[in-house]
Amino acid sequence: MGEFMQVRAMLQDGEAYAGLILGKDDSDYHLILLPGEAADVSWPSAADWAGARGGALPTRRELALLFANQREGFERNWYWSSEPHETRSQLVWGQNFASGIQTIYGRPYRGHARAVRRIPVP
């Protein structure tokens, strides 16, 4: 059985395969979108919510892949990433699933959240 089929067989109920993330230093992995969504949550609450589901908030790269491959699984809203802005730590990146743009908002802003998990490529 090919690796892709093995990963698909590892999906738990309600999960969706989002695609392959090509990492740096041979750290490639498969991205899995977990079921459920949090709405009207600040960034700290979003991160806590994702962790309580056994996942994490997606990175900016992961959000871009989710927009490309799993857009129908998202409402046309704005979703938190796991990444604070590089120079303005009070701001955090997110993805708009209506327009596709990524932008920054303050940590207290109330947005949406989805959780992901990662399966390393052997």
C-alpha cells in the first residue's frame, strides 16, 4: 500500500486529509484537519481549544494549504494561525477563508479556529 493510502487509513472519524507540507531539513509531514470549529475566540483561547482536541492551530503555510485543499470545510470567515507577527508580538497572523488573504490581528480579536495534527513522513 502506498504511503498516501497508509496515511488515509490513519484518519480518525471526522478528520480530513489536507495534503503534504514540504518542510526544511527533511521534515516533511502530512497535514490532517481535525473536526470541529471554535467561533468568537481570542488567540489564546483558540490555542487552548486546539490543544484540548489533541491538535494545534495551523501555521501560515498550513492555512494556505487548507485554503487550497479543504476550503469547503471552512466557513467564509477569518481563522487564527499559530504564528505571532515577527516584529510585533501583540499581533498574530490569520487566514481569511472568504478572500484567501492572510493578515494580522491583535491577540484579543475574536476570530475562528480549527485544529490540525501532523504525521511525519518516514
